[in-house]
Amino acid sequence: MRGKPNRKTKKRALPGMLVFIMLALSLWGLSMSQEWSLNGLIGGAVFADTTTPTETASPAPTVPPTESNAPTGTAPSTESETPTETAESTPPSAQSTAPPVTDPQETNQDKYQGRKLIALTFDDGPDSKYTPQILDILKKYDAKATFFVVGLQVAKNPDVARRIIKEGHTIGNHSWSHSDLTKLSEKKLKAEIEKTQQAVVKATGIAPELVRAPYGAYSDKVLKSIRLEHMKHVYWTVDTRDWAGTSVSDMRKNVLTNAHKGGVILMHSFGGRKHAIEHTIELLPSIIEELGDKGYEFVTVEELIESGQFHSSIIK
């Protein structure tokens, strides 16, 4: 005969059943979680914890991420280690006034920093005797110079003019007939400059941008006429007076005493008194060597202008 169930036995059995049910539910939940994770890895919906996303938690490329996958404020940015300018980190005033960051650009004068430049200039040529000898010396020492040429001489010696340009020197305009420009009418003054320009262009293909008035004689009228042609007038800082037949020793002393950074030395490649330019030919190697030993570099007047080392009272 069965007796009534013992209440104590029922109380003990109930917890056991609860444990079994809870264990079964736990295993089912684990199975579902793994399934979602698996689906996520193969392109299904991802139910990862969005509060701490990592690169490995991102979906495969077949499911492009959206803003809803990474709620605002919960996902730390990978750029947070390197703060950038934002409205929160930088005051508005700083944002509006800060200049844009640009790469430094080399200016023309930068490449001449720490260099001591000087310009050798030769007037009145070209001719077929002395100018080629001067060019030979300059080529030997790899020195550059500026030749202020007379138009008539260019017409007579176009091949020498071409050589000047070919070997890296500059040609300047020294008038057509070596006349005193200050004594000419505006019309004749303009003709002296323009005819020489045409002769140089015909011989070399290059139009001079520099002018030196014969005898160094210029006036406001002369400068105005030159500037209207978008050219610059070039004077000098050292006059060797080679045209007068000055001795080599006196010219050498004059040059070495008065040479300075940004200086312009005046010599000639044609004309002057008899045998005067022969002294120039003898002088040239010695001053190139001695000034070179003092750190000078021999450049064209154009380079001197570009460097910013020129004197504004000399080049106008």
C-alpha cells in the first residue's frame, strides 16, 4: 500500500530539476551564441559587443560597415592616440587664425646662402682677337662673366657672340655705336638700344635684359628709356681702367683692394689704347686665382641679381 509522498523528498527533488533545466537552457544559449558568431564570420549579421570593437570584430568586406554598427561615443577611434585639431580640442579663434601648413619652398636666394659672389664684366666687344682669348681663360677656370656688347661689333662677329652664350655667359646691351646716350634725342637713344637688341637676337637668339651705357654715362631720361624696354642698367664697383693701358700690377692691386661680395668689376674685351687689352688678358688669370682663394665665385650679373647680393645703386 502506497503511502503519501514525503514532503521532504519533494523539496529535495525540486532543486535538482531546476538545476537540470537551467543547465539545459545554458547549453542552448551557448549553442545559439556560437551560431551567430559563426554567421557573422561568414557574412551574416554581427551581434558583437559594440562597446569595444576591434579590427578583428569588423565584418567581412561583403558586409560594409555602417554608422549603426559602431554607435557614436562607444567605439574609441584609432586616431585618438594622435589628437587632431577639432572644435573641442582647439578654441575657435585658433582655428580661424592659424595659417595653413605648407612645405617650405626654396627661394632663388636660398641657394646662394653662405656664398660670396662677384661679377666680371667686359665691355665693347666682341672682336675676333681678344674676346676669344678672354673666353678661353674663363673656360679654363670655369668662371662666368657678362659681356656688354656693341651692336656694330656683334654684326661683325656673330660667331663670337654665339660662343659667349654657348659657354654660359651673359650678353648685355652696350648701344649700337658706343655713343654717349645722355646727349641723344629720345628717338636716337631708343634706336641705339633697339638696333643692338636686334643684332644680338639675330646672332644668338637671345634678347639681352641688361644695359650698360657707354662711358657709364646715364641720366633719368636714359634710365626711363631702358626701363620702358623692361631692362636694367648695370654700373660697376671696380674700374680697372684697362682701356687706358694701366699696368697689370696697378690693375691687380686695384681689384684685390676693392673687391667685395656683390661687386661688379669693369674690364674690356676690345678697344682702348694700343695693346691695352693685352694687359687685361695678362691680368685675368691672376685675379681669378687670387679672388678664388679668398672664397669668391664668379657669376653673371643676372645671377648676382637673382642672389640678392647686388647693390641697388649699381643695378637700377
